[in-house]
Amino acid sequence: MRIALSNDHAGFLLKPHVKDFLESIGHEVIDVGTLNDDPVDFPMMTQRVTALVASGEAERGILVCGTGVGAAIAANKVPGIRAAVIHDTYVARQGVEHDDVNVACLGAWIVGRKIAEDVITAYLEAEFSTDPDFRRRVAQLADMEAATREAQSLVGGRHEGAR
């Protein structure tokens, strides 16, 4: 599988381990993360992964930051991206099976190397269910994205009161 991988400065120490682990289990890694611990903005680092996943250049993405929360928020702003914080194997697996998660967000301050390996394995081995209920719900998410884009285009891309 081709995996897009990025990190911010908070994820700098864990990201090399994640990359090595992904390659050791046979995945191709597109590493677009920062190369040092100088402060960077997580939304910019997130965009590097979401662009690759949304375009189909990568099948899935992994973001490593301090808690995973900021990266998940940023990633979910991109149409077609379904990101989740994965700190345990159950959430990692079920996120893909039920919600078609295509970007996993890891908190380097929360999980260590072994937990990261376990949750990444669960995330990458999981497949989106063929159950019609799950498929319908993910289609509803796409409908919500389309409705939001349409509403934004009607108001020039700005929300009333936006500054």
C-alpha cells in the first residue's frame, strides 16, 4: 500500500519510527513531514498528506503530531478525507471498517513506539465494510461535504460574520 506520512515538530521523534515500521512491513511511504523539531504549523503539514490521499496518489495517510487531535481537525476540512485519532487497535480497525477512515492521526505524546505499531497495523489491515448501513452513512458524509461546498459558493466562500 502507498502511505502518505507527515508530522509536525511534536511528532518529529515518533515519525521516523513509524516510517521505518511501515517500510519493514512492505508499504511504500511518501514522507512529506518535517525533518527537524523546529516549530511548524500542523495544518500545513496535514495538507501535504490530505492532498496525496484526496488525489489518489496515496491510498491512506498517517499524521503524527502531539495528540493527533489538531491533525484530525485539519484533515477533516478536506473533502473526501475521513480522519480519526487512533490510539488503540479497536478504534483504528473499526474506524476503517465502519467509517472508511483514510487518514489516521497519532499523538506522539500519547502513544509509544509499540502502541503506534499495533494501531497502525490494525488501521492498515482493516477494510471498509460492505454492510449497506456503513456504506450509506459514509455516502451521507460525502453529501454533507457537497452541500457545504455548494453553500460556500453561494456566499462567496465566506461565512457571515467571518473576519
